[in-house]
Amino acid sequence: MEQASIRYIVHDVDAAIAFYVGDLGFATLMHPAPGFAILERGALRLLLSAPGSRGPDGTPGGGGSAMADGTMPAPGGWNRISLEVTNLAALVGRLVARGVPLRMDVVVGVGGSQALVVDPSGNLVELFEPLAEAG
């Protein structure tokens, strides 16, 4: 089966692993070097790369490598992954109690409720709870 992955540039791979695994239910598939890890949650694979990271043998390369003009990748922006959750309000309450910043508190839309939380490097994660279907 083919699988799609999303890459996030993060300042600290270990801090990102703690956030995604500890708070959002991901599992660590691979963490072969300090600057790289692969996490998984359901069908989603999340590739974490630190800017300027090096492989286990010390050679540069990978998603954290500088561009041809020398520009280093950086975290942040408005692009985001969206994770479906249950009991959004309770999850947001736990995250806020731990000091996880919100870019947007819980809002209710036509398809459900969502909130935007910020990972340790400034990347957005949308938490989405769909409306219960009328039965």
C-alpha cells in the first residue's frame, strides 16, 4: 500500500516527539539520529526534521538540509495537519493546562469544532471533532 507522509521542520526533534507521542497519540516508528524521526498515527506518517541535521554517520542530508541558495528550512506558518479527535474541549483543556499555546481557541463550524494548537517549534496542528451525525 502506498502511503503519504507530511514533513514538519522542527527545532528540537526530541521535544516534538514528546508532544506528538505524549499529547496527540502518535507512535514513534523510527528515530535513527537526533535530527530526524518518523511518527505514525493511523494512516498518517509525520516526518520530523531539524534544520541542518546530519545522519547517524555525521554526513549532512535529508529534509533539514539547506536549499541550493543556502536558505535553511524553518518551522511555522499556517499550513497544518488536521487530526480528528473525540472530546475536543477536554483535550484542549489538558493541552492548555500543560502550557501548549493555542493560535485559535475552540470554534464551532458547519462540520464540527476545531482548535489550532502550536507544537514546540511553532508548527500548527488542527484538532477537529466532527459533528455527531443526526440519527
